[in-house]
Amino acid sequence: MNKFQQAIMVSADDVSKLRRPDVFRVLDGWPGNADSRVTFADWIVTNRPDLSEEVAECLADPELSGAK
């Protein structure tokens, strides 16, 4: 299990089961820096293109921990 899969497990058994309302939680809980959070977000979108809009909105949200 890689670090991205482990981070998803905060909210879902795996990325295929990640719900739209949980995207912010997993991105906000990401332990790395902002650059690695973007890499994590890209991984989510690669595996779940249907969540791409939600991921983009979350990354733009100033409430996200460590957001610029």
C-alpha cells in the first residue's frame, strides 16, 4: 500500500469508494507540503476523473490547511 492509498483510508476503503464530500477531508489531512498535496490530488484525479472538479475546488479553498 502506498502513501496515497493510506491517506485515502481516512475516509474510504480505497480510492474507488471515495465520496465527493470526503475529498476535502483527505486533502486537508494530507501530512506533506503543498507541492506533495498537489501530487496527491493529481493521483486522486487520475484514479477518479469524476472527482476532478471537486479536487480543483478543494485545492482552491483557502480553508485547506497550508493553503497559500
